[in-house]
Amino acid sequence: MASDLLCLSCQFSSTTVPTLNTRLPLPLPQSRNCTQITSLANPKPLRFICAVSSSQDTQITENNRRSANYQPNLWNLEFLKSLETGLEVEALQESTTKLEEEVRRMINSVPMETLNLLELIDNVQRLGLTYKFENDINKALESIVSRDEREKSGLHATALRFRFLRQHGFEVSQDVFESFRDKEGSFRDEIKGDAQGLLSLYEASYFAFEGENILDEARAFSMTHLKNLKEGIPTKLAEKISHALELPYHRRLHRLEARWFIEKFEVKEPHDGLVLELAKLDFNRVQSFLKKELQELSRWWREIGLTSKLDFVRDRLVEVYFWALGMAPDPELAECRKAVTKMFGLVTIIDDVYDVYGTLDELQLFTDAVERWDVNAVDTLPDYMKLCYLALYNTVNETAYNILKEKGDHSLPYLAKSWRDLCKAFLQEAKWSNNKIIPAFDKYLENASVSSSGVALLAPSLFSVSPNITKEAIDSLTNFHGLVRSSCAIFRLCNDLATSAAELERGETTNSITSYMHENGTSEEGARQELRKLIDGEWKKMNRERVMDRTFPKAFIETAINMARVSHCIYQYGDGLGRPDNTEESRITLLLIDPIPIN
């Protein structure tokens, strides 16, 4: 495999020397065929020119090709390089160790009342500390199940218990809420004024399976009455209600949610102060080495050099890393974050080749080259595609090599297949758009769930986060089954809800909104409502599989669900990848740049 890893600066192996007509991206420092070009008068990032390239540069904007007019990168790589971690990870680790043990003792305290224990678990999770106390929370939930206090529990406690059990893979029936309904099957009037109970019921309802009508009614009931209750209740609770009604906790990006919750957290009991202090210290500790991780990836991004050579593509390293962090937020999942960042970074560029710049003939050549997965296929490609192909080929092979070295799993066939499938799906969309074809909605969605690129991100994730991978899990991944399909569908539908207007402006005809409107004769808003219903349906499928299906390891299940969550986050207010705005910039700053002030 090592012989197939190519120097991107030279773009050839020892046996194949293609003729190039373009300057190439930053080389590996050891490349003997490259000449460094510097300018003291204009201290821009260094450029390198391959010794075998011709004197004529490829003009990427020639031939009147389309441009998506993407805004410039918000995050200068020199700024990322200059980031100070501010706090020593070792010192923060020492400070958190004692607090962590105290919180663990509290969770495992047998005499604690059920409601108090449930609220402690809720706080621990919302403050971003679940990864530290996963085993302790599961033991506590087992003890809660054995207490069987359903009949004497209030709405708040019952809803918390239900939500945690479903979240952690326990089987629990929706019938636990029967005691809050009247003889006609409607939720009773006396709980309409219970703001905290309604909020907990609302959050619990998002863990519904398909066909669970009680939970569907619970969501509608709680949503209606929470909207009526926002006036005249404590400010902090009103803020939590507004926040939840905008997007429930189950669908939020949990590390970003932790930052928000830390700032809103109310210390009601002495132990609350300990949990809050631990959360702040741990957030800053994790942020400190996430900065270092981002700096390392920024060097890779600079060296691969595609965004400096292709002026029609998105330069979105930080946003892509934010996505990877959303999928794999736990500190120990560094290799997963790096692999996802690299895969998704390449996805954004190659997606722009298919969507914006490439001709159909060129796109067919690129798709065929990826299908071959052979370095010699580079000879068939135009110069700008040579860059993309070798960057992809090298990066995927290197990722597979690292997985093999660290875990002993031979992942290359599955990583390569995910890219073959992705490029075929990209090509199908390009053909539809080029020929002004609006496909049938089901046909579009089947292809679009693949073109979302979700499997290209989940494939390295499966091998990175899972200790023991079964053939059944690999088959389900590569054949796009169950949890994988649902997560990718949510990714695609959230994307289409946010990006359809911009795509139509640049002449594309293929998105789910257009297909649904054309097929059903509905308005755009009607199509959007249908897409939101489809998203709800896919979440219900994932909820069931989380509890009932044992195909995938637990860590991967969470990663796949997190991909759906980060889709909601990135596309909540618009296209957070194509056109990131102040909201996206602020979220990244809170998560990766600014530490939490410690009093």
C-alpha cells in the first residue's frame, strides 16, 4: 500500500509520470523534484511548482464555466496556526480528577431519591459530561428500572426516566404516559399548567418509534401548551422552553448544547456547583487539545493545496472540522475526527467539481477513475481533476493504512466503495441537472441519500470508533441499510431545505423540494412541510434501531445519530457550509476558539 501513496506535489509514482499543465499544491517537505518559491515583498503562504510541469498554468475560470460564487473562507489558516491553547491540558486534567470522583460518587449514591438522581443525570448529560460517566449512568438507570415507581412519579420524573432509558438503549413502553391521560385518551387538563413537566414530556416525545401514537399526541399537546406558558413563568425556564421549541435536545449538537447550558445553568443544590465547575474545566481542557487538532489538520489542508488551485470550490476546513467534531465529540475519538475532516473536506471540493465546474464528459471520466481506484487512472483526466483524484486517492489510502496500523482492520475496500457510490450519485445528479430533468421524488431521494456523502463519512467512522466490527455491520454500512440510510436521508433533507434556493439560482433542477413540487403539484411550503415529516419519520426509525437493533456497535450508533444532529445544526438557519454566516462563525468561536471564563 505504501508504494501507492503519492507525493501530491509531483503527482506521479515511480512508474507513471503524467504530463501536467498546471501548478500543483503544496508538496511534502521531502520532495526532491520541487522548487520552493518565496517572496519577501509579498509574504503569502508559500507556493511550490513541480519540476515536471509546463510553463503554462491552467486557467480554472476559462470557457465560461459556472461559478457558485462562494464567499471567501472566514478562517485564515495563519490565524489558526497562531491560536494559543491558553491553558495547559495537564493542569486542567489534574483539577478535574477530584471533581470527577465526587460527581461519580453522587451518581452512584443509592439513597438518592429517584427524581433527584434523574435531574443529576440530566445535568451531567446537558453539561457535556456523558462520556465521563457513561457506565455510572447506565448502572443508575438499571437501579431506577428496578425501583418501579411509575405510579407515584409525576410527569417530569416519568418523562425524564423514559427519555434516559430510550437514549441508553433500554426497552421502555410509551404506556408509561397512560396515567396522564383521561378515559377518552387525551392528556389531562391538570397537567397543562405544569411547565417543567410539559417541557420534559415534549423532550421525551422525540424518542418515539414509528406508530407510537401516544408520543405523537404528547408532542402536539406539550408543544401547544408550552407556547401558551412562555409568558408568566421564571425567565430561565422560559429561555429553556423557547430553546427546546426551536429544536429539541435529542436533535441538537450536544457539545454546542453543553456550552449553551453551562451559561444558563442554575445552581440550586450544593452538588450542582461541583458539576458546573467540572463542566467548565473539562470544556476548556477538551477545547485546548481540539485547537491543536485543528492546527494539525490546517497544515494538512494547506499542504494538499486544492483550494489554492481551484478557485470555484469551497474553502471550508474549519466548518468541516466543526462537522467532524459534531459526529465524534468525545476526546478519545481524535482519529475519527481527523478521518471525517479529511473525507468531508474532499467531499466539499469534489462536490463542487460535479455541481459547478465539470462538464459531463469530464465528470464521467472522473467517475470511471474512482471506479477503477488505480493510480494510473490519473492519465485519463484533465489537469484540474488530476489534483482532485490524487488528493482523494492518497488520502483514502492513507486513512485505510492508519486504520490497519492502529486497529488491524482492512478498511480500504469499504472506504473506496463509499467513494465509488458517492461519485456515481454525484454524476447522476449532474446528468439530471445538465439535461434539465426533474426526477421522480422517490428516485431522487434514493440517489440523493447517497450523494449526501454520509456513507463516505460513516465508513471511516465505523472502523475508527468500533473495537469489534462484524461482517453484518460492514454489510449494513456498505449496502446502505437501517441506521445508515436514515442518518444519510436526514443529512440530505436538512441540506435541501437550506440550499434549494441557491441551487435553483445557479440552474440546478435536482433537489427534493423541486421534485416533490413537480410530482405532487404542491407549493414550495407544502413540499417543505412534507420533507420535515420525512425527517421525523427517519428519526423514529433511528430511535427504534438504537434500542432494538444490535447490528452496529454502540459507539458507531451514536456517531451515526450525531451525523443527523450536526445536519440539523449546520443547516438550521441556512447553508452553514456553502454560505456560513455570523451564527455559524459564532458557534465555531464558542466551541473551538474562546474558552469558558473561570471565576
